[in-house]
Amino acid sequence: IDGLHQKAGSKNVLELHGSVHRNFCMHCNKFFDAEYMKNSTGIPKCDACGGTIKPDVVLYEEGLDNDVIEQSLYYISHADMLIIGGTSLVVYPAAGLVRYYRGHKLVLINKSSTDMDSAADLVLHDPIGEVFSHVKF
């Protein structure tokens, strides 16, 4: 939700949980950037209609964007290798996406064990930042 993948140079990022860089009035759908939100005091209000502005992020008990889910399922089911890092794989529906992987090189990186550890080809029980600090790109 924070845009850090894009800042790091990643392309074609699927924002499963949305982005704080997109904000919309819940009444008139007017767009507001993150700077407007940052400079607001209290609950951000639309300057056009007075409606409440909400970041375009998925909160608990809200549904995920169906188009993003479909794209995710497509890429996961067609991937040669899937690396999952920094998640316990307990929050659904996102945790269930790994079940669509059909390849033979599943890597799980997480400090604690997950229910998918036995299905993985490689499991690293270390902090993801520590693991990737040793990877040379």
C-alpha cells in the first residue's frame, strides 16, 4: 500500500491491498493525492462536496479488487518460481493465493513457520530483510 516496490524499481506491481497514494471522496469520487491527505487535519474532507476522503486501501472485512485478484491468480498459476516472503500466510483471501501455484520451485521466507512450509522447496525461517541483504542483484 505504500508504493515502496515501485520506488525500488519494480514494474507491473499488483497492489492487492491498494495504495495510500490514491485517495477518493466517498461521496463524489474526486481524486486526492497523498500530499492532500498528509496536509489535512482530522478526517480529510473533500474540497468539492464535503464528503469524507478514504485512501484506496483494503481495510479489514472489505473485499479485494476482483481484477487484481484475477491478475494475481493468472501470474501465480503461470509462474516457474514463486518466492513468498514476510507473511505467516494466515490472513485470507490473500493467504490462499499460494494454492494456485503449479510450478516446482516454491520458496517461503518468514521468521516463523507457516502451514505451507511442507509444500515448499526451500524454507528460510529468518527475517526477510536479513535474507535479502545477502542476495546480490
